[in-house]
Amino acid sequence: MATLRRFGRGLREATGDTGTLQFTRIALWGAIGLNALAGVATLWFLWVTYQPDSQISRILSSKLRASGATSHDSLRAMTAFQVGVVVIVAYVLYTLLAIVDSVDEGDPFVQSNAARLRRIAWTIMGLEIVRWVVAAILRGSAVALERPNLGLPFSTAEIVAVLMLFVLARVFEHGAQMRDDLAGTV
Amino acid sequence: MPIVVKLDDMLYARRMTLTELADRVGMTLANLSILKTGKARAVRFSTLEAICQVLRCQPGDLLQYEPSTRARR
């Protein structure tokens, strides 16, 4: 029984405000690390595509020929685009980290957080639009982007996420105004 | 701001310092300074009541509306 009580207390602490914040910070740093690794791997892969005599390049060429693609160019374009995605994802993750830090400091309802959320929303929306365009251009390539098979050219989850971010930005903006009013109330 | 706080005048009339007033109404000196310098965005009725009680005055003695003063926002 005592063990169950300790477990319950631990669970409440882990999922309470402080626990969630710590978990989020750890998860964000983990994501930043993974994103950085992905960036390094992508840059290496991009370099490989410019080394025609390398083993990997020869394997890629045969696979591309088997899929009907005619050159490395589409692969390079995709890889270069992926480098850009890594940079943008890093920006989004660091911005999220700044928001989490402000919550930890006890002052999340500030105009800067509303602006950060709005920038993240625009960034993700821009990224999705560019991804659709690139996918359309590279249709038929062996390394074309895979989309969920919903019969739609886009993912509804991502659209909902973008809309939610815009709404959240407005909520934070309103919260910041209320906080400013409260700060000036005697 | 068009609403001007005349706390200085009342404090002078009652020969009281801001610190004394803060102690007697139970407010921090910082908050009372915000009110005195016209930086407050809102005043609670409870605060107004406490100040009027200590200074033995009316709210109208403390607050005046001067539309010619530019609103600071």
C-alpha cells in the first residue's frame, strides 16, 4: 500500500506543472540533438552525391535508374531542401525552448511569447507550402516525399497544428495584455 | 493619461508622507508610487476606499479628469 502511495505521489509529481516542464525541456533538447545529427547526416549525404566515384554514389545511381529517375539532380535538390528543413526545425525548437524557459521563470504571458508562437506558426505553414511545392516538382523521383494516404495532397494534422499555434499566439497576446493591466492595477 | 492623480496635494494637506500612507493603508510603497506618479492603469475600489479613509477625503479629491493630458498607453 505504501509502495502504491509512493508511486502515485511520484506520478503526480512527474505529471504536475514542474514535472511536465522538465520533461518538455528534456524532450526539446533531445529533439535539438537529433535534429543536429540529422543535419550532419544530411550534409554528409549531400557531399556524397557530389562524389560520383564513391561506392555509395554508385549504389544510389543504380537505385535511381531502377526507379526510373534520370539523374542525381533531384536527389541533390531534395537533400539541399532537407538541410534547410533542419535549420528551420532547429529555429522552431530553440524558440519553443525560450517559451518553456519563460514559463519556468514564472512569466509566460508576455508579448514576446505571443510573437514567438506566431513566428513558429508562420514558419511551419511556410515549410508545409514549400514541401508541397517540392513534392510536386519531384513527383516520380525515387526519393519523393511520402504523404499519408488520405487521398489529399496535405496532412490535416499539420494544418490543425498551424491553426492551433495561431490561436495560441492570440491567447498569449491577450494574456500579456491582461498581465500588463494587472501589473498596473493598484 | 487624462485621469490625473492628485495624491501629492492631499498628502501635503494632511501633512503625511507617502511611506506613512503606505503603512496605514496596507499597500507597498512601490504600488503607491505607481499611483502617485500616474503610471497606474487601474485602481481597485478597495484601494480608493482605504486611501480616502486615511486621508479623510473623497475620491474626487484624488482623481481628476483632464482631457487635454495625452493618454499614455
